[in-house]
Amino acid sequence: MTDFPGAPDPNAPRDGRRLRVLAAMSGGVDSAVAAARAAEAGHEVTGVHLALSANPQSFRTGARGCCTLEDSRDARRAADVIGIPFYVWDLAERFREDVVDDFVAEYQAGRTPNPCLRCNEKIKFAALLDKALALGFDAVCTGHYATVVTRPDGSRELHRASDEAKDQSYVLGVLDERQLAHAMFPLGDTSTTKEEIRAEAERRGLAVAKKPDSHDICFIADGDTQGFLASRLGTAEGDIVDEDGNKLGSHQGAYGYTIGQRKGLRLGRPAPDGKPRYVLDISPVNNTVTVGPAASLDVTALTAIRPRWCGTPPSGPGTYTAQLRAHGGETEVTAEPIGEEIHVTFTAPVRGVAPGQAIVLYDGTRVVGSATIATTDRVRASADH
């Protein structure tokens, strides 16, 4: 792995516009075009690829990866075409501790984490940004679709991308104002489609123009999340029960289930009404999975912990919209921060809300902040986590 031979001089003269920018290049088309746009805008750009695995071949490859040797080489070739310096930084140990180990621990505790959101919080805009600032860079540039708006008083706000169909502000809702002050998202304020981004990459001579998008979880090589967890947590047979505690079947590990799951339950007999059953609750204490009808998934309120505010925290209750999944829609809520918790009430019930997920609050297009769901209130209450 290569590090920088010397840091830029933070006291060097500037014209007020030209910034020293560290472009995080995953090896995909979005980050390559973002780096190219930053360089074209006149900034002094250096590309960096994050090596996040001690054994890169254990991560997904090709269309399903973002951190493999193949991706590193694609990023290097893109940097060469753009004409910017390029380095590889080894953050494998930090990634394992902050993202992979956290992912396993959350599932073991019966929660459903979002590793991409955790990676943005702990790796790209903590470990990477801190190192970049220490080396004299002004900003970290990524290929995320989101927008940073500078207010008249100089403070920053995070907003949805101009094209909400591509918006990725949900997974950036963990960024605080200090991090936003050093974040650059060149793709967020354009309404170009993904096809147009690919066409732009092709015009720029970037070989990643036709590379398929990465998806799913990069550190699970074969896409088998349950198998990945079983290899680390082992098997532990337990009961699958209905809402009244009647045993319906068994499982090999409660960690292999998520709230709202319908498929793969392998129950011996159908529900009395013949309708599908869904996972309602996961209890790691007694290793029990509770299932029931879809209506019992309706959540009317929740409590979230560890809030992260994208600016000044709200001083009292307010009305917002909330997003509960990376590709989910918005729903109207009232939310009130109380200490290190946020109490949220839904205007209309929502389904499939799981402890461990992130809730991100919006005021129009502005991201107010995010927090981790701890407990939920349902129409027919099952045990909360």
C-alpha cells in the first residue's frame, strides 16, 4: 500500500476557489466522473482508493464489488486518464472493526444494520476525512448523489440530489456540519440520468463507463448473508412461534432473520386464515423468532438513539418527513429529541420497521439528521428490542 510522499502546504496561496481535493475513487463510474468534474472545475485533485480488506479477493468482484483488486485497478486507470495523482490507502483494519464487526454484532443482538451508512460515517467521512485534513486537503470528494448547500452565515446543509430518483442522502444522514464543510458531491446538483453519466464517462475516455453498478454488501463475497453470519456466529437452534407463543417451527440462528421477512421461514403448517406469515420480532435473549400476519407489522411510533445532526439540532418537537430505507419513500412524522433519543410518531402506520435500521429526518429536501431505531410501537405489540 502506498502513502503520500508529502502533504500539501495548507498555507499555500489560494485564489478563493481552487481547493485541494481528495477524491475517493471506488473503481466505479460515479466516483470517476465526480473526480473528473472536480478536476475540470479547477481544483487540485488527488485520487485515492480505499483498500478495505486484508484479502481483497474475499470481497465481491465485478458488478457486485467496490473494494476489490479489480476495482483498485479500475480506479487507478481512471485517475491516469483524468491526469491526477493516485494512491491506495489501507483502511482494512479500521473497516473490519467499525463496519464488519459492527454488522455481525448488530445481527447477533437481533437488529438489522445498514453497513453502507456505517461505512460513510466511520470510514469515508471520519477516518478518510480526518487523514485528508491532517495532510492539508480541503475536502473529500465522492460520487454520491446529494447536495451540500452553503447558507449566508457560512454553515452547511445536506440536501437531496436534484434528481431524487438517484438521491443517496439517506446513507449520508450521519454526517455532521463539520464533515459537511469538507464534503464535495459533484454529481448531486445535476439532473443527468445514470445513462448520461455513463455517456459522460465514455466521452472522457474512462473505461469504467460501462462497468455495472455495485450493489448489496461488498464484504459478503457470495451474497449469502445468512451463511456469512453463521460462519462467524455458529448455529443455535431455537423456536419460531406465533404471537401467542405457540411453536410453529425451528431455526438454526435467530440472527438469520429480519423484521418483515416472509420467505424462508419453512413452517410446518399454514396460518389458520391461509395468509402469509411475516417475522414480527427477533429475541436474542431466548433465541426466538416471532411470526404473524402482515397487519401486525404496522408501526405507529418508535424511539431512536445516537442521533447525528446535519447542523444545529432541533430544540423541540417538529413535523418532518422520514425515510427508513436507502431506497424507501418518505412518510410524515412528528419527532422530538429528548436527550440522546428521538421520539417519533407516524401520521399513518408503516410496516417492516426494524431495530438497528436508520431513520433519517427531512425538512423538505434538507436532511435534518439521523438516528438508529431502538424500539418500535406496533398495533399489536410484540416484544421490542
